[in-house]
Amino acid sequence: MVKRVHSRDVTKAAKECLTDRGVTILDIAEIVMQMQSPYNSKLTMEECVDSVEKVLLKREIQHALLVGVELDRLAEQKKLSEPLQSIIEADEGLFGVDETIALGASLGYGSIAVTTFGHLDKNKIGIIDKLDTKIGGSVHTFLDDMVASIAANASSRLAHRLRDIQENLPAEERRIIEDE
């Protein structure tokens, strides 16, 4: 009989694989703050952390993160077959599977998440830049893109929530916010 894994165990494993690889929720929330603060002057770090936490509850994100980090770990241990071992270890530029998995994990949060992911993948903001540098034998070919995906999703989530809040305000309050 196949063992079913409870969602709380998957959530725990996904969060642990981030911390085991040196990435904190706060690291990701800082990227979210940088992405969303130009559009929401009242945004708090607590809201960014909460949004990252909510994104990490999504199975699609958890599964993509677990698969990507496992491939990174196996590449560090030199346990992949060639030529995949060399491609992942070098984070070869023409290897797009890492971005494809991360982009796929962004699709559930709409076009804002997709375009934000592209921006983060290109510009390597915050912890993403640190993960992308190939120093010390660590392999983060998949992790840097998954962190970008999580940050992009959390950013999109906040953008949509802000619009929902604005649309439910009385007209006078809405004008004040839109003029800020």
C-alpha cells in the first residue's frame, strides 16, 4: 500500500528545506517588501512575512520546492548521472528546467507573479543573489529560482489584497489612498 503523506508533514518539510539551505522566511519577506512597498506605502514587514507564510502553505509551491532542493542536494553529493550532474552543478545558462519549475509554481498567482518572477530571476535581488553566486561548493540551481517564485507569489498576493481593500472602501477614503 502506498503511504499518503499528510499536508502538515509536507509543509514542515518545505519550510525545513529552506532553513536547512540557509534561507529564512524573513529573507524572502524582505524581497516582497522591496517589490511591493512602491505600491503600498503602509505595507509592513509583518504583512510580507504573513504573505510568504501563506504562499508556503500551497502544495504546488511545496512540491516544486522539495523537488528542486532535492536535485540541488543530489548535485552537491555528485549523485546525478552525467550530463545532468555537470549541467545542474554548473547552473548552465541554457538549462531552463529550474526556471520552468519555479515559473510553473508562480502561475497560480496570476500575471503579477509571473512578471515579478521574471524580474527577480533577471535582477537577483536579496537572498536570490547570494544563492546564485557559486561559492563554496553549494549548489542552488533550483533554490534561487524557487525563492524568486515564492517572493513573486507573495508579492502578487499582497497586490491583489490591496486592490480588494481599496475597492471595499468608501469613495472618499479610496481617493485619499489613490492620491498617495
